[in-house]
Amino acid sequence: MTPRIERFLTKYLGPMLPKLEDREDVIAQTISKLWRRRESFNVQGVAAWYSYVATTGRRCGLSKLGQSQPVDLDEEIPAGEWTAVDTLAQFADDRRRLYDAADQLWLCVDPEMSPIERKRRLLAAQLVYLDGIAVKDVGEYLGGETSTRSEIDSWLASESTLLDLAYHKLLWENRALTAHLLQPEKPIRRAELTWWVSQAEKRTPGLAPNGMTWDEVAVIVWRYQFGMLTERILQRAGNLDAQFVDDVLRRAESRMPYAESASQLASCFSASWIRSAPLKNTGLWKRLVFQYWVQFELPQKQILHRTQSAAAIAGKTITEGMLNVWLSNGRLFVQLARYAKEAGV
């Protein structure tokens, strides 16, 4: 069970212990305590177990920070929520089911819709709203079964389709973001990026992309493709100082694509006279935050960087405190667990 406990505590303790070495020390201490107390734990389900793990981990973390400890062993997940969280925990390792449930809850995706049908609707929205293709011509691009004009019109007006489009436009996976930051005008393709990464690791003599040095490329790759914090970057690099890393990251932050992506969506929706306001839907931002947290395992500060400027374009406010409530206090996970239980996902 150790690998699962480590993954769980790495996420859970992130806000409390941003330094990786502190987190690793606390996780090791927590696992040791769990092993010593294994005879005394009364098994009451998966959620009760992870509540016990979380509380033990937090106590060890607070001890590391020199703070007082909480009292109740089951305070992290109330007993009334155990059944719901248990439902979620049973397929937590099945990422596809987990993401499908999140899509249904926060993007209003119909659980009865097939993946192919969803892709067709998303493609139709991309063609019309982002590429400027006339609605009457969309059917030619979709392939498969011919869709009528009325069907396509209903897709384009659907809140679910609009949220799906916004989500896919605003979510930048690590590789895509790294490629954009290294070469914004002409993003590097996936195969090329692998080569650039290997060259950055070796510090191969020669010209790096976009007129940068290989040290700058390495910092960007380590942070945005592999999610390393500054402390780990300095350990990995050896010859770089904190000021250099901070300067590189600050310049990279100025090239982030999130506000531009949100502006393009807002402009397209406005030009198309969309009656709803998908970019102001809180579910959209919860879905983005959830994905960055679960799939990419980003610390909250990096999630804030990836969502705050885009949300501001839409007139939404995302703060560090809000993310702390959603993630550290487990609001998103409890909300998803309840949905999974009620919907029988």
C-alpha cells in the first residue's frame, strides 16, 4: 500500500509543506507510524482508512512545522461522507472513469452520450466558434453519420458543448505549454520537443530555441513539463542560482497563453451571440482546477498561475484562498464523491 499512501500524501500535504524534501520526510514518518499502529486500526472502509492516513500525515506535518496538533482522528472526512468517498475511492485509480464523472458533474456532459458523439459535437463547436466555418458546411467535416442542420444548431447552443469547448481550449497540458513557452510563434511539435528536452539535459553546444540559452531551456522544461519546484530545479542543475531561475520563470510567466485563450473564446462567443455565459460558469473552473491537481499534480501556486488570468477575462475571480478551500479542504473531492454515489457512476 505504500505507493498509494505516498501519492495520496504528496497531494494532501502539498499546501502545508511546499518544499519537497520536507514532504518526503513527513511521508516517511507517517508511513512508519501507520505501520507501528497497524494492529490498532479498526477497518471501516476505504474512506475511513484515508481519513486516518490524512490525519496522521497532518499531525506529522504540523509537528515538523512546530505547530499544535489536531484532536479528532476522523476530522478530515466526516463519518457521514464515508460512503460517498468510498464510492469515489473505488475507481480513483481508473482515471478515465474519474475524469468522466468530473465531466458529467462540472461540464454537464450527458452520461449516456458516447465518446464519439461527444467528439463530433466538440468538433462542430471548434469549427464554428474558433475556425469560423459556416454552420451549413460543418456536416461535411464531421464524417460518419450525416447530421442535420437542426441537430448541429442544437449542439452549438448546448451549454454542455460550450463548456466542453471552453475546457479544451483553456486546458494546456504540460507538453503543449512547454512547447509554447520555448517557441511561442511556432510551437514545437511533440517529437521535436522530446529532442529539445534531451539537448537541454545534456547542455549540448549550439543555438537553443527562440534565442535562449540551454540553461534557460532546462529551467522551463523542468518547471512546466515536469512540474519541479525551484528547490528541486536548483538541486538538479547544480550550477544555477535561485535568482537566475526566478528571472527565467518570470519571463516565462509573461508568455503564458491562458489569458489569450480566454480572450479568443470570449470574442468568439460574443460574435456568435451566445446567450449563456459558459466562461462564467463556476463548474468550468472547478473542472480545470481538478484536472491540473489530479492529472498533472501541480502545486496550488502553479494552478493559480494557470487559471487566474484566464478567469479574470471572464469576470471570474480565482484566489489562492479559493483553491485552498477547493483542494486542501477537499470540497471538490467531496462534491465529486457525492455525485458519483448518487449517479451510480
